[in-house]
Amino acid sequence: MAKSGITFNPDRFHKNQWRFHAFLIVLSLFMGSPIVFIFNHAFKPFSELFAYPPTFFVRRPTTENFSRLIRFSSESGIPISRYIFNSVITTAAVIVASLIISSLAAFALSKLEFKGKIVLNKINTYSLMFVPIAVMIPRFLVLINIGIYNTYFAHIIPLLAMPVGIFLIKQFMDTSVPKELIEAAKIDGAGNWRVYWSIALPLVKPAIVTVAILAFQIAWANTEGSNLFVDKESLRTLPFYMSTVISQQGNIVVTAGVGAAAQLIMFIPNIIIFIIMQNKVMASMAHSGIK
Amino acid sequence: MMKSKGFKRLLQSPYLFIAPYAILFILVIALPVLVAMGLSFTSFNTIETPTFIGLKNYVDIFTGDTVFLQNAVSNTILFSVVVGPIGYMMAFFLAWMLAQVPHKARTIYAVIIYSPSITGPIMMAFVWRIIFSGDETGYINSMLINMFSIDSPIQFLQDADYLFPIMIIVSLWGSMGLGFLAMLAGILNIDRSLYEAAAIDGMRNRWQEIFYITIPSIKPQMLFGAVMSIIGTFNAAGLASALSGGGTPPQYAGWLIVDHANDFGFTRFEMGYASAVTVILLVIVLLFNKIAYRLFGERG
């Protein structure tokens, strides 16, 4: 057997992998150190935050910054629990609603026959390249005119049209849900809804999980809603609050400890979910190609 | 009887499956684009009704707006031309290398490399502001003072010459997102027998393998990655301002077209003018994507 110069997905370590490891370790240090730094910074006591020369790792860890973060919010009038509540509610709504909406549309675009299907698929592929940040101003005007300015919907509605979500689910369905299975079910009397729910959805679980993670990431970190689409403090969300904590005093060193604690709270759910689900994400990304 | 049958048919209609998405798509994507186009021909301060002024906004932008012409456009193009392709090539080569280490190590590297992309703009700016802080408690400054004995700390984030390159580094740091994962998954799924066949045919060189097997095999993922990296590039709006501490960055360094639009829209409430800037931006995004489809699409 001729030996290929390349081994993808090797089973074990081999000595000709060392140069990859050497490069990847150096790069991982660059990529990972700011995050390790935030972890350390969040637990540093005051004296270490101001230390000269600055230290990277924490020496005497303390939860001082976290309690200051909580106290900070009670000074602003609205307790941090309100921002957390707003964030949890809107994030959950975005995840559930966007999954239903995207998977329904993806099912139709992948498995049902109807007039205009080809055009709609084309539109969706093109809308992948859409940059939401570019239309914040007209979007703001639209939201005011449909009467959802200053409501929870202002956080939710703009995030529900997720071209990449519908795209990932559709691509997965194209390859993983065999036509024969659907035809067999239809012969047995199943309607489109039943096929969607009992056959298509269970077979595209990895894509559903991936889109749920994406929806979570987008909704959990979203500040546009709080900045632009609501102006009542009681309707604003956690990331907005966290960003005000950082910018409050202007001086980065003063707010660094509290800010790091705030950022850590925002970041941890994100990374944990990704680590747990990364197998499903990778399975789904394998179908992500644009043809 | 007939009526209920018709109703049943309606319930099974494919359009019913599409409808919720279509409504939302129109509401938050299509309609805003149309509104931007419409308002770009008006003067509108959000309080009074818009008044039609024809092409005046566009004429003003291209003849009199020096910040737009000298900073926003050149920054946006320079930034996308640097961050887009470099981030994209980085994503491919990292994916290619990762595919060649065992599963466990690969997962750990992949999580580390991917995680900056989910930090979001606020955390991104926050971390790097501390690292590049302008006094001797800044990490880079402290290192420079100790190791190269420079006399006084460098004002990295207040100096236009440094701010833009730092913005590029920070963006690259956070750009290994979905596109990178797609390419990694794509490479892992290439049929191994392709490489074996190529080796039998006398292909020995890794570069040949990359260009004749790996890239053609994952072309669809490459295109997806390209689209994602273009989107990511344009999402860097506000980064320069966040890094330099809020407000307008020094000498408009790193000031992008999106920043310009938001400045006119939300700070000066000149919605007509801001909409015209938005329309120009959308055209630029479209052009970049057209180039990506030319390069990586199946049918040009």
C-alpha cells in the first residue's frame, strides 16, 4: 500500500506530528491567554489589580470583585437580578422561537415541493452574507412603526430571522433525511407536519443543537436591543448592564476587576455549552458547505 | 365536506411552513433594506416627516464628507482586505493542521482557538484594553520597559498609528469562528482513499495535496468560511472606539463605514444621510461576497 504524505484524523500521536503540535501550542497560548487572563483578573484583590509590575496570575484569589459587582448594581437603582431575568427570558424566547421558525422553513425548503422553492433557496443562500449591523438604523425605524419599541419583543424579533440557522438545518436535512423514508411515511398516511416532527427533526438533531447554540450566543451577548430598541432601564439586559459597569468610570484600571468578573459571568455559559456540545456542532458543520 | 377538505389541504401547505420565517425575514431584513434605500433620498431627523431631496445625500457623501472619504472608506477596505484573507487563510491552515493530530488533542486546540470568537465585542475590547493599557501597569508596556528598557510607556490605544494595527490583531484573534469549524469538519470528512490514490499516482508533495485534493474537496466549506469571514469583518464596527475608550477614536483611526452610519444615525439623528451611508455599505458587502463566490463558488 502506498503511503500518503498526509494522515487526517490519526488515531495516535506520531513523531511527524510534532511540528504541528509545536505550532499549535504557541498559537493556543496567544489565543487562550487573554481568556486565562480574564479568569485570573476576576479573582484578583485590589492590591494585585494595581500592582506594578502587573501580574498575570492571581496570587491570593478573592471573590471581592463579584460582590462589588452585585453592590454596584444596587446603587444604580435596578437590581442585577432584573437584568439577569430579562436576559434569561429573551434568550430563551429567541432560542425556542428561532429553532421552530428555522426548522419549519428548512424542512419546506429541503423536503417539500412547491412553486418558488428554488428562488427562496437562492434568496436564503444570499442572505447568509447579510450584515445585520449595517441596517440598525432602518431596523430601528421599522421596530418603532410596528409598535414593539420598548417591549421585550424588541430584543427578540430582530434576532429571529437567522439565515445561517435555516441554512445549516436545511443542508443537514438534504443529506441526512432520505427521500424514501418520507415517501414511506406518506404512504402510511402521515401528513407534512407528522413527517416534519417524527422523521425529519429527530434525524437532524446535531444541526438543531448547533443552531440553538448559535441562537444562544447571539441573544446572550446582544446589546443592540438594549442600546437602540428600548430606552427603559427595567427592560435592558445583562450584557448591556455589564458594558455599563466597564464604561462607568472611564479608567480601565479602576473597573478592571469588576469588569473582568462581569465578563467572566457572560463568557462562562457560552464556553461550557460549546464544550459539551462540540461533537454535535462538528457533525453539523460538516454539512455547512455552500454549493 | 368540501370545505373541510380544503382546509385540511391548506393546513398541509408548504407555504405554511415557510410563512413564519418569511414574515420575520421581511420585517427585520428585507424591509429595513428597502427603508434604507428610500430614506437615503430624503432629509429626515426622526421627528419631522422625511422630505425628498433626491441624490443630495449621495452627492454630499462623495464630494464633501472628508471623514467618510479619507477615513471610513479606506479603513473599511484596508481592514477587510487585511483581516478577511489573513483570517481566512489562518482558518484553513489551522483546520488543516488540526486535522492531522489525534482526536483528543484536536478537541482541546479547537476549543481554545474557537473560544475568542464567542467573547463578543465588549469582552474583546475590555481584555485588550487592559493588555495594551497606556501606562506602566499595561502588560505590553510593562514588558517593553523591563525587557527593552524603553523610557516611557507607549500610548498604544490613543495613538492612531498603533490603534489600527491593534484592531487588526484583536479582530484576527476573534475570527476563528464558524468558518474555521466548517473547514475543520470538511477536511476531516474528505475521503481518505483520494489521498491514497493520489499517492499511487505519484503525488508526494504536501502543497500539491493541498491544492489538488484538500481545497477542491472542501470547496463548499471554503465558500461558507469566506462568507462568514466577510460578515465577521464588517461586524468589527465600534471596535476602534471601544478600544480607545469610547467616543470617536483618535484621528478617526479604525473608523469604519458602519461607525460612520451609526454616528450620523444615532448621535446626530440625520437618518437620511445615515441611510445613504448604509446603502453604500450594503453595496460594498455585496461586492465582497460576489468576489468570494467567484473564487470559491461552483459556477462562478
